[in-house]
Amino acid sequence: MLTGRKFVFLGGDARQLEVIRQVTEMDASATLVGYDNLGESFLDTQLMPMSENVLADADAVVLPVAGMDNDGKVDTRFADEPLHLEPEHFAAMRPGTFVFSGIAGERLQSYCEEHQLRLVKLMELDEVAILNSIPTAEGAIALAMQHTDITIHGANVSVLGFGRCGKTLARILSAMGANVKVSARDPANEARIYEMGFTPISSGELDGLLGQDDIIFNTIPHPVLTASVLATVNKSCVVIDIASKPGGTDFRYAERRGIKAVLAPSLPGLVAPKTAGRIIGNTICRLLALE
Amino acid sequence: MLTGRKFVFLGGDARQLEVIRQVTEMDASATLVGYDNLGESFLDTQLMPMSENVLADADAVVLPVAGMDNDGKVDTRFADEPLHLEPEHFAAMRPGTFVFSGIAGERLQSYCEEHQLRLVKLMELDEVAILNSIPTAEGAIALAMQHTDITIHGANVSVLGFGRCGKTLARILSAMGANVKVSARDPANEARIYEMGFTPISSGELDGLLGQDDIIFNTIPHPVLTASVLATVNKSCVVIDIASKPGGTDFRYAERRGIKAVLAPSLPGLVAPKTAGRIIGNTICRLLALE
Amino acid sequence: MLTGRKFVFLGGDARQLEVIRQVTEMDASATLVGYDNLGESFLDTQLMPMSENVLADADAVVLPVAGMDNDGKVDTRFADEPLHLEPEHFAAMRPGTFVFSGIAGERLQSYCEEHQLRLVKLMELDEVAILNSIPTAEGAIALAMQHTDITIHGANVSVLGFGRCGKTLARILSAMGANVKVSARDPANEARIYEMGFTPISSGELDGLLGQDDIIFNTIPHPVLTASVLATVNKSCVVIDIASKPGGTDFRYAERRGIKAVLAPSLPGLVAPKTAGRIIGNTICRLLALE
Amino acid sequence: MLTGRKFVFLGGDARQLEVIRQVTEMDASATLVGYDNLGESFLDTQLMPMSENVLADADAVVLPVAGMDNDGKVDTRFADEPLHLEPEHFAAMRPGTFVFSGIAGERLQSYCEEHQLRLVKLMELDEVAILNSIPTAEGAIALAMQHTDITIHGANVSVLGFGRCGKTLARILSAMGANVKVSARDPANEARIYEMGFTPISSGELDGLLGQDDIIFNTIPHPVLTASVLATVNKSCVVIDIASKPGGTDFRYAERRGIKAVLAPSLPGLVAPKTAGRIIGNTICRLLALE
Ligand SMILES: NC(=O)c1ccc[n+]([C@@H]2O[C@H](COP(=O)([O-])OP(=O)(O)OC[C@H]3O[C@@H](n4cnc5c(N)ncnc54)[C@H](OP(=O)(O)O)[C@@H]3O)[C@@H](O)[C@H]2O)c1
Ligand SMILES: NC(=O)c1ccc[n+]([C@@H]2O[C@H](COP(=O)([O-])OP(=O)(O)OC[C@H]3O[C@@H](n4cnc5c(N)ncnc54)[C@H](OP(=O)(O)O)[C@@H]3O)[C@@H](O)[C@H]2O)c1
Ligand SMILES: NC(=O)c1ccc[n+]([C@@H]2O[C@H](COP(=O)([O-])OP(=O)(O)OC[C@H]3O[C@@H](n4cnc5c(N)ncnc54)[C@H](OP(=O)(O)O)[C@@H]3O)[C@@H](O)[C@H]2O)c1
Ligand SMILES: NC(=O)c1ccc[n+]([C@@H]2O[C@H](COP(=O)([O-])OP(=O)(O)OC[C@H]3O[C@@H](n4cnc5c(N)ncnc54)[C@H](OP(=O)(O)O)[C@@H]3O)[C@@H](O)[C@H]2O)c1
């Protein structure tokens, strides 16, 4: 339980509502800043304007997944204006206060260091990345369904990369009945790919290996679907690229060749904000309970 | 091979293009009626206006999945106007000519009987219904993803009915990580449900059994999701009803209770016209090759 | 509950112990005949010698899975001698008494008819056959493991027949990572085989289709693995034939060609007597509760 | 291809035959030492007695999986007597010669270092360990089937450890229809366990978590199934411990409590020597081809 803990939520989107629900159910209290238009109401929460006082009192400050930009701006879906965090807001927090953010830019990092705040970049935690791979994979598959005129069942599919997202994507696609190839760059990953019932291919030499594919899912944040690889791909093939911007696809060349290629960022929040919020909430609760 | 066989296609949608491709690849020839705006071109096919001559020559006439209505109207996506079939068109066909249609109304049936035409109602063939259950299931799942804010993985899901669609839906949902209950009304089906790793529930007494569900998929073409059952369902639950019109859900009551309920007809043609066309094409080819 | 119901168990093996446990947990009482060496003790049960009195009192008489042979002999693992049922024993039972047996020979059937006893041939019930397919499949797979020097994972496997056992076998083998072909003789079954992710082959023309197989499982109680089919099979291939005696394999020819072929009857009782007993017990309880 | 490469095989078991087959098919030549009773014959191989000359000529020397003990003894199934390797044998090999062994004792390691031989401990390679996890898991499951009277399907099963073997075991057991819990000690592994559809439990606090289990598979080479954990386990539960000797189970206490517990070493060679040999052969070929 988190009895007596004080949370401050600064902005956010549908995911935060789930986090607020979770921490208050664990008996914490929550102050919501930037939630003026919020329809719902929660136990043991109050809406407040941004102030140093509110922050001085916090055990944990929760920022949105996108965090704070380098100008101090924090987005919120629940108010008409974004929030702005100034140096004095960080100065007001007690040393040791948790600052939870999905990702963190330079400015946020340096403020937290300066004031000895415990910054947790949630999206970099392995457990969060693995759990987030589930809504990500479902979202990528939903996109693929939308952009093709065939079923996933029976489709020839490649998944590039066998990291946190690649493993989940490959497993679900195969379970749905696709013929799944997965690219990897070391023999241990190839062994696991084989054990899980997929066909291993080498990330290094994709040229010519993807020629029969109906759908390619890229998870590798490096230029792997180069023009020379895309030149060997079927024109009716659809590329769903979920790697972080700018993705791993030569989108210019894909368009020129007439291959549909979609860059698909931020799927968990889009596809399943409640699940995505629960993942964040669980991890925040776990970390605070460890204290 | 279908060398020398003559097909006449009367109207249709994207699915027919796949059928045309298949039969011409099997070396048949095809005459397309109602395809004036067709962009693509196919080997060994010619566009023709509707006429008795064209039909007199046919070994097989292929209507769209929806067939012909009782006024003789046949829809087509590839021309500005629908086609119209008159009694003399049927009279012109040779006895024994195959007439393929997805479903068939009274009028079409009686004309075919009268002129001894071999009418095949494709959607009533078990093999077609089973294969069509795949795009149907994927489409239903895509809809569920769109209408919920959670993932299929980890969701509590019920599938009502364990027929051709129910089996496929349950299998895919479970493979994706949902907790799947399936309703049936005889012990043999319950045994198979258990063997496949789902939880059997009784179709007869749904009251109270669906209270924890996040998503309910109905495949039973009878009023099973009655007001009294829906009254015990969670308000955040989403109902995807794929049973033939009017579905098995009391949509009025669902709306009143604030439960999102979607009637989702004709999924295969929407979601995966190419796959749906292949299914039809394969069966047509198989039946003609048996001759 | 089965409160007040009186069961008489006549002989049996480990499976019956599970049935006795179940019916007594449902509050029935049980009289055990032919259980003199029984180690365990159960609530509300008594050991008795065979007599007309015992039977006159019964609501349900439970025979072993193998039932009674045409000389009236009933086997028992829990006594030194088998039991013998005489005409007067059947005459003593009240009309309408349930007689549960796995299978039933001519004699047992005619006695039951004559005295208006409700004979239930458990193994012929679809629900029992489907549930029994699970221990059967596991036993067949255990045998295959024992007789091969390769893993099931990655093996080329054919399952002949897609009935109650064939479906279960194919599903488990595929889940374990085998490449599974399944034979069927109608297009609807082929469609389901494809939907479930296996490769359909035609039961009619097996010649030459099994040439790459490492293991063949036969479930068809007809001579399908004939000499001419076996002549095209790899010599290192192993055949596990679970079809009822004499199986569907030409064992003489298999031996001559040096192919290991095993006829494997009665797997559930061998492999998983407790599970097999539970299946029987559940069905008996369900049928009595319907009364 | 391995054209021109010279292999020397020193002793071994059925697995080596598969390796010999593979390297000779890749066009290498092989000299077999300790294979006097070998029934089969291979292309491009010769039987030879142990000698320095034979070894001087080798590009790669292949020892059995168990390697050489600290007295220089090397076991062989294909001769009446084991082989003995003396210091001069190592001295005779050219620097840079590959020495393949499953595992390696101190003595073997120091000789290889001294003479600059490239010792490869195959069983320590991640790719080999992952692929070997497949026959290991199948063997463990076969043992569980043999020692229980229930089916894997429907059984409550725990897998302790989520490393190379634990992942494979859990996946297969779940696919077969077991209810699978998996223990782990960090949140990232728990996340993956959840994603794959199993129930995560904490390795640290097993007390009381295993009370409903029918079968426990241990893969952790540490005392985890202690007396205090076993005291909370059902007496009919079966423990299959595959961790390296002495396993992770308090076998003395298990016996005292009447729990069947089996230590099961060396499963791949027992269960599927051909598959196990292929795994070794593939890796040897891959490593030599990299040269
Ligand atoms: N669109 C969304 O909604 C969404 C959601 C989650 C994540 N993402 C993004 O998706 C990407 C994958 O995320 P993740 O969590 O799966 O990351 P991850 O676990 O780090 O996996 C990355 C994969 O890429 C491979 N890889 C990296 N560099 C490579 C290179 N130069 N050549 C070949 N392979 C390379 C890695 O191989 P090794 O294992 O061999 O290193 C690994 O398989 C990231 O860019 C992440 O930001 C997007
Ligand atoms: N939306 C789409 O795109 C789409 C696509 C394909 C099919 N469909 C429609 O979906 C429905 C199901 O198709 P299907 O091919 O799966 O049909 P099906 O194989 O006939 O299955 C129907 C199921 O409903 C059960 N059922 C029927 N009447 C019932 C009743 N009164 N009470 C309880 N259960 C009952 C049947 O149970 P028993 O097995 O016990 O009889 C069976 O499990 C049909 O209406 C079909 O037209 C829609
Ligand atoms: N060894 C054991 O422990 C054990 C346990 C259970 C059952 N069994 C035996 O295993 C066999 C299968 O049992 P089951 O419950 O799966 O039976 P089932 O449901 O009746 O299935 C039999 C299968 O065989 C096919 N078949 C029958 N005759 C055929 C023929 N002439 N040519 C081609 N296919 C044919 C059927 O095809 P269609 O569907 O097209 O008719 C069906 O797929 C039976 O002999 C049964 O007694 C043995
Ligand atoms: N019987 C056979 O035929 C056979 C075949 C192959 C392997 N094996 C043996 O099986 C065992 C497992 O092999 P593997 O390849 O799976 O090894 P592995 O990949 O290293 O996995 C070992 C697992 O044990 C966990 N672990 C280690 N120490 C622990 C501790 N003190 N407390 C809790 N968890 C602990 C590890 O957790 P972390 O991931 O958190 O470190 C990991 O999950 C080894 O002993 C191996 O020699 C036997």
C-alpha cells in the first residue's frame, strides 16, 4: 500500500487517468495540475494550479509519457493550455522526490540531477518496454490489417529485430496464423527464433530475403529497409515501421517504388491507453513500495 | 486446369478480381459484364455488355457474393449502373451451366431450377464458411481493438457460439493472449472447448456469466444477449455482434445501459477482399475441376 | 449433488478409484464388489461380495471400461479373481437402473435390454471420446518420443484422420513445434485443418505424400497405411497407430521394410488413469444429475 | 563448405555419428579414433588408433559432450575401452587447432591454453544451450508423463527459472494445455513471462506458492526446492529437476515427505541423440566456416 504518499500529476493524457486510479486505490493522495477540464472524479484527489507549494509537498511527481520539452513545456489533454515548468519548480521539490517521466530530454535530466531528484525514465525500464510491447504489437497488427486486403492468417510476414517488441510481434503474428520470419544478428537469437517456431533470417543481409513478403514489420531503429532492400520487395507488400523516428525505412524510396510504408509512433497510448496506463501505474507503485 | 472453360462474370466487387485472376491462371477464359470502369486488365478476358449471347456460351456464370435481388438487380463496383437480369437471360443459359452466387434469394433460385442451372450458394458451403471465418474473425478483432482502450492480451473475452466462426475467433483470441470463455449448448462442444484451452460456459444460462468480460463476441443468430443478460454485463464492456442481421444483441437496451454494441456484417469483403476472393476462386476452381 | 444415490462398482482398475472418489464427494454412497485388495479407503463406501441383493438396491452399476465379456467375466485389478455376472444378477436390478460401461459386448447389451436397464456405453459418447482424446494424444506422443532419436519440435509429422483424436493430436504436435500435415477426406475438414495452421493432405491418395515424414500417427480404423503407401515412406520413419484393433497399418509389410510401427491401444488408462477416471466420473455425475 | 578440412573424432556416443555425417557432407574428411565397433560407415572417413600423427594433421579435434576427465580419459560407446589422452597428444596438435568439447575440466583447459589450441566449450555457447533446451524440455516432459497419472493438459505446473531451458519448457507445457506458473527474480523476466501467457511468481518466495501444483520442473542450479518449500507442496506432486548436479531439490526431504522427485541429467543425448548431434554439428560447421 502507498498510504500517506503524496503524488502530484503534471499534465498528461488518458493513460494518466489509469495511473491516478491505481495510486489512489493503493491509498495514496493525488494533486492534479493541468486537469481543469477533467470530466471524471477520483477519490482523494484535488485539482490545483501549478505552484511551488504543491511540488514542495510531493513524494512523487508524475509527468506525461513525453515528459517535458527543453523549454519546460508539458502537454496536457485535460486543460486548454500546456503547463510550463520553471527552474524554481524543481528547486521547490525535496531532494529524493521521485520524478516519473516516460522519456527525458536534456533539460529535465539536468534539473533533476541538480536538485537530487530521483528521475525515472519509465520507457527505458526493461519491464515497461516489455509490457508496452504488447499494445505496440497489437497496434502494429491493427495497422497492418487496415492497410492490406489479405488476412494476417496465411500471410508471409517478416519481423525485423528480435528485441522487446520484435519478440512480442513475432509471437502474436505466428499465433494468428502468419508465416513468420524474424531477423537477428547473432546465433543465440537465431536459436530462440527457431525454438519459438519462426524462421530466422540474418539482419545483415536482407537483400532478396523479403521478396515473398506480404507485410514487413520493422522494429530496428537503424536504416535497414534501404532502397536496395526495398527494390527486392513485392510492390503489394506493406511496411509497418514502429522503430523510433525516423524509423528504419527509406520512406522516400518506398513511395517512389509504390510500396505502402507507414511510420507508426506512440502506439500504446493510441491503441490501448488504459492498458498503457496500467503498465505505468504498476511500475510506479512497485518502485514506491520498494522504498 | 480449366482449359477451354468459359466464365461470365456479372458485376461484383474487389473479391471478383481475385476470382477472375484465378480462373484465367487456370487457363479458362472470362467475359466480364458490368466492368466498364475496371482499371486493371487480365489475360484472356473481354469486357462485354449484358446479352443473351454472352450467357448462352458460358460454362459458368459468376454473380457477386450478394447475388441477385428479387428484382433482378446485380450490384457492381466497376460500372456506374447496376446490372439487371431478366428471365430471358436465364433462359439463354444452357442446362447444366454453373451459376455461382454467395447467397441466393427466391427469384434466383426459382430461375435456376426452372432452367436446370446448377446454382451453387457459395456461402452455404461448409468449406467456404470455415475459410471465411478467418477474415471474419480478424475483422471482428480489429473492430474490438478499435472500440476498446485495452489490449486483447489479458482481456476477459467471451465468444458466444462455437460454430464455424466461433471456433476460429476463440482460437485467435486465445493465441493473442486473451482469457477466453466460449458458450456452447451440448457437452461434446464443451469438451472440445476445454481441449482447446478455453473455458466452456453454457449458452443456455448466460445471466451473470459475462459480468467480468471486457469484450463479448456474438456469433449466434438468435437473441442471446437479451436485456436480462446485458443487465449483468460491465458497462465498459464492448459487444461485437457478427451474427447475421439483426444479430443476437438487444441493441436498444445495450444503448440504454451505455454499453457499446456494434453489429458488424460482411466483414470478409471489407477486411480482406483479396483473401475472400481467393476462397471463392479456389472453391469455384475445385468444383469445375471435378467435372 | 447425488445425495442418496446408491452406486455399485463391479471390478475395474485405477480409473474406477477416481470415479468412486467423485461420486462419494457428490454425496452418493458406493458399494465396491471385487475390491478385496484395495489399499485406499473412501468415505461412505463398503466392500461387499457379489450378490443379487447388492444389485437390487443400486441406482447405478459401474462396470470397468472394458465392460463384461460374453462369458460374463468382469476384470478387476483389486481382487485375485475376476468377477462373474450371471443372468440372475441382471434380473435382480430394478428396471431403469443405470449400467455404465466403457464399451459393451453383445451379451451385456442383450441383458440390459431384456431387463430394461439404462446401459450407457461411455466410450461411445462424443463428450467422453473428445476428452479421452487428450490422454490418448499425450500417450501417443510419449510413445513417439520413446521410439525416435529426434525431437517432436522440428519433426515432419503426419496425422491420419481429423476426428476426435486426430484434432487433438494435430493441435498438440503443432504446438510442440512439429511441422504437421493432417489427412482428411472432405473439403470442410481440409478448411479447418488449414485454419488451425496444419497442412491438409487427402486421405484418399497418401502414396508419395508421406515420404519426408519422421513420424506418422494413424487414427483411422481402416487399412490406410497399406504396403504401397509404406513403400514410399522413409525407413527411419516411426508409425504410431492408435486406431482400434487391428489398426490401419500393414504391420507385416512395415516390419519387412524395416519401418518401426507400433499399435498402441488403450492409452488413456495406461498414461493417465486419474485423468481418464475423472472424465468417466464427470460424465456419470452429469448424467445422474440430469435425472 | 568445409572442403579440405580434416576432423579427428575422439570417442563419443550416438550424437557424434550425426556430427560426422554433417561434416563429411560439407566435404570435410574425418578420422575416427575409438570407433572400432562402429557398425555404420561414412564417406571419406577412416578408423585409426590413437596417435600423435593423427592429431598433428587435424584442423579440428572433436571430443564427446562430456569431454576429457582430469585423468585424460575420454569415453566412447563405439569401442570396448575408453581412450586416454596424454600431454604429448596435445603437444602434437598445431597451434590454432580447434578442440570441440561439450564441457571442459581443468586439465583439458590448461592443456589447450598451453598449446594454444582453440578450445570451444560447446555447451556454454548460448546458441547451443538454447537449441539443446528443446530436447531437454521434451525429455523432462516425457519423464513427467511417465511419473504422473494425469495429463499435462489441465495440470497445474510450475517451472522454476526462466533461462534458456525454463523459457522452452514453459512454452511447450503451456502449448500442451498446462496451467503454467514460472518463477523469476527480476521484473523484466516477469514481464516477459506475463506476455507469453504464463503466470509469473517470485523465485525468492516460493513458500506456499506451489501448493496446488501437480508437477514442478526445476531448472535453477541452486537449492530452491528446500525442505520448507517442499513442506507446502502437495504429496502427489512430482518434481522433475533438470538443473546440473546436485540439482536444486532437497531430495532427502522430498523422499521423507513422500514426494516423487527425479534428478534428470543429460536429457538431450538420451532423448534425441540425433537432434542433439545435429545441434553440435551445425555449430561446429558454422564456426569452421567463419574461418
Ligand atoms: N511505435 C511505437 O509505439 C513503439 C513502441 C515501443 C517501442 N518503439 C520503438 O521500437 C524500437 C524497438 O523497441 P524495442 O523495445 O524492441 O527495442 P530493443 O529491445 O532494443 O530491440 C531493438 C532490436 O533492434 C536490433 N538492432 C538494433 N540496432 C541494430 C542494427 N544496427 N542492425 C540490426 N539490428 C539492430 C536489436 O538487435 P540486438 O538484440 O542484436 O541488439 C534488437 O533486436 C525502438 O526504436 C523503440 O523506440 C516504438
Ligand atoms: N459478420 C460477418 O462478416 C459474418 C461472416 C460469417 C458469418 N456470419 C454470420 O455469423 C453467424 C455464425 O456463422 P457460423 O458460420 O459460425 O455459423 P454456424 O457454424 O452455424 O454457428 C452458429 C453457432 O450458433 C449456435 N446457435 C445457433 N442457434 C442457437 C441458439 N438458439 N442458442 C444457442 N446457440 C445457438 C450454434 O450452436 P450449435 O453448434 O449447438 O448448433 C453454433 O455454435 C451466422 O449468422 C452467419 O451468417 C457473419
Ligand atoms: N489407442 C487408444 O488409446 C485410443 C483412444 C481413443 C480412440 N482410439 C481409436 O482411435 C480411432 C479414432 O478415434 P476417434 O475418436 O478419433 O474417432 P473418430 O472421431 O470417428 O475419427 C475417425 C477418423 O477417421 C476417419 N476415417 C474413418 N474411416 C475412414 C476411411 N475409410 N478413410 C479415410 N478416413 C476415414 C474419419 O474421417 P471422417 O471425419 O471423414 O469420417 C475421422 O477423421 C478409433 O479407432 C478409436 O477406437 C484409440
Ligand atoms: N538435465 C539436462 O539434460 C540439462 C540440459 C540443459 C541444461 N541443464 C542444466 O539446467 C540448468 C539450467 O540451464 P539453462 O541453460 O536454462 O541455464 P540458464 O539460462 O543460466 O538459466 C538458469 C536460470 O536459473 C536462474 N537462477 C540462477 N541462480 C538462481 C538463484 N540463486 N535463485 C533464483 N534463480 C536463479 C536464472 O535466473 P536469472 O535469469 O535471474 O539469472 C535463470 O532463470 C543448468 O544447471 C544446466 O546445467 C540440464
